[in-house]
Amino acid sequence: MTHPQVTVSGTVTINGASVPIPAEDVHTTALDFVRSRGWTGAKEGCAEGECGACAVLVARPGLAAETEWTAVNACLLPAAALDGQEVVTAEGLGTPSALHPVQREMATRGGSQCGYCTPGFICSMAAEFYRPDRGAAGGADDGTVGPNGFDLHALSGNLCRCTGYRPIRDAAFAVGSPDPDDPLAERCSAPPPRARRTSVEHGGNVFLRPAALDEALLLLRERPSATVVAGSTDVGVEVNIRGRRPEFVIAVDRLPELRRLVVGPDFVEIGAAVPLTEVERALDGAVPLLSQMLPQFASRLIRNSATLGGNLGTGSPIGDSAPALLALEATLVLVDADGEREVALSDYFTGYRQSVRRPDELIRAVRVPLPLAPVAGFHKIAKRRFDDISSVAAAFALDIADGVVRTARIGLGGVAATPIRALRAEAALEGQSWSLATAREAASLLREEGTPLDDHRASARYRAAMLEQSLLKQYAATTAAAAR
């Protein structure tokens, strides 16, 4: 395959081959890039990260090994973001005469019909196949973890339109462990690709990945209108669906200063660019409210790239993380070229997709104060259980001692122009006995919180009703747990 002479801005390793990244279009997606180079297994199904037909594997720093193979939506990722990275597509896993174990089980158990979505499923399944801490002992009570330790949520971002999911599940639960000489398994024991500075310019548009936070902040001061991306799960949709073409993009996904996660004596600090899957795995239940929220946040494919900094930075009133973090009384560490400041999340949002963050500031980290309230609950109302945008989200953090509510914090999303605290309902709970009468009274006030609207996801009346029911549901769950 031949290509016109263009300026080369970087290189990426795809299926073991070093491939130049030409500066032909700053906004070319990783999906279009790999397909243009002949690896056409990955496909465009939705162009917004909901179907997984575009999934590929990327080598990233691991938690259970030095390197882990991570499945990502190639349709959302800029090709320039692949500079210096290692990528494996479905073609790189096996061949028709030597199928990869995942491919073999999908074929044997009838997990593919038209085949359009199959390469994406294969890549998501392979990421779970190679996960270093995948257990081999019995399954979960809800049937989502197989006897081989395979977590079906690894496939939650992949959509099949014709086969049906039973044979795909059967294939997932049938795969064994990687052979000792499997080259992709061996790769996990070596260090991940090093982060490096990337600069791509074409047609007046620029994609820049700084080498350090200081450089990023100076760039942002010079170009306050720049678009900042980490996982690109939001901006990627804007590029694909709405035709947005940011003139200056600053990628912060690999800045070490934004990728720290520390559990200290006074707070848990989560770097703004830590992918949500890593947050979930690293905390491992240490913050129960986040443990409830994160599995309901989009899909594993999205969580493999999406970050708290991105979700809060967009200022969306329906972002799932904000209600949970409001209930946890989280603060944000904002940083510019002159230093840092800490802002309570409850004071951060000022209007629809607006905040107190200045154009030259970045969110460096989210801090969750310790100790945590003993009772936590996250209730998301959506048309689908997973991989959907919430109509209403309610998060509860309650300190109940000797049958009395000492403190109550309730975060809400989807019922106002910004995520909000339910201050009236909180006040109705605090100092009262944790009883059905108290819950009903506070729930009636919770119903009136915010200014819900009628839209295609839900009516204002429905949203108000779901707010009321969420507190009653939390009461029922708490009393049931106490009775056990």
C-alpha cells in the first residue's frame, strides 16, 4: 500500500510493525488511521463509543503488571494520541490458520454471524483474557463472572445486532489462561511505552501533548481557548457527530502529575487523568459510594479512557460522577501556571456547563475527605441498566449512629442546570431518627429539589417521582442490611 508524501509527526507500533503517523489531519481518529493502513477489522458502528465495533488494544501502564492490554474505542481517540504507543487490532491476535484462543472460542461456540461487531468483541475479550489479576475461581452470584474469572462487564461496551449474547458469553466463560510463551502475555512483564512529547500541526490545527504539567499550564495561559483532552470520550463525540474541529488541542492524558492516586490519612486524592477503570481497580472498594457509581458509568470501554477530570470539566448536569462526589463532599484541586487552589465541588458549578475554573486552569485532582460516612448509596435511573445516560442520578452518604441520622449528604444529577446538593432533604434528615416516617418526610422534600425539565429522556414529573423513590429505596436497603 502506498501513500502520498506527507510530513511525519510520530510513529505507532501496530501489530508489531512500526507505522508512521502523518500530519494529514489533526482530527483523524485512530479508527480511520488503522483502517487506512489495511487493518479493517475494527469498524465504525456508532462513532460515539456506544457499540464497541471499533475496539482495539493499547499497551498501557498496569496495576497488576508493568503493562496491561487495554481495550479502547478507536473511533473516539485521535490518531495523534497513538504516538509512541503499541496497538493490537483483531488481525494482530491470530490468523485463519492459527486462531487466538479468544477467536477460537467465539468460532466454536457460534459467537459470530454477520461478523461486523466480532473484531470489537474479540479485542474487548482479549483485554480481559490477558488481565493479570483475572481470577480462576468460581463465578459471582449474579452470573457476571465465569468459573474462569472472566468478568462479563469487560464486554459491556460491545453491541451485537444479530448473534445474541448467550454464545458470546459461553465463549467468554470458556477461555483459559494465556500460554506461558504467548507473546502478548509476555509483553505484560515489560515496562509500558514511555510517554513522550507529541506535536502535530496541519491546516492551522494543532494537537500537542506536553511532556510535563508546567508546559501544559504555560500553553494553556498562552492559548486559553485550547481544548483539553484526556480520554477524548467527550470531545471525540463532538468531532465525529457534530463536526467540531478544535484549532488547538492539548492532551494531558499521560502527564504523571495528573495520574496519581493516593489514599492518605485525611483524604483520598484521585488524579484528574486517571482512567475510571484504574480508579475502580486501585480503590478496590475503599470508597463504597464510588464502587457503586463506577460500574454504572457508561461501559468498561469508555471507563478505560474516561477520567474524573474530563467528566467534571465538561460541567454536564447529567455526568454520573458529580452526584457521588457531591455526596462525598469532594473538593477539586485547580492549578494554573502560578499555583494551586482548592475548591469545594458544591461551589464549583455556576451554570449550565459553566464553573469557577478559569480558562488557564486545569483540574489536577479530586479529593475525597476521610473518614467516610458509613452508609452509601448510588441510584441511577436510565432506560438501560448499563451504558446509558442517566435521566436522574441520586447519591447518598449518611452517618447513622444509634438510630439517629447525624449527617446527611445527597448529590443529585439530571434535575437542574448543574449537579446540586439536596440541601432541604439533608436538613430534614439530620438529627432525626432513621425511620420510615423520617424517610418519607425527607423524600417528599427531595421530590421538590431542583428544576427538572421535560425532555426525550424523561418528564419533569417522572424525574421528581424518581427522586422521592430513591430515598425510600435507600431507606429500604439500609434497614434490610441492618436486619441481616
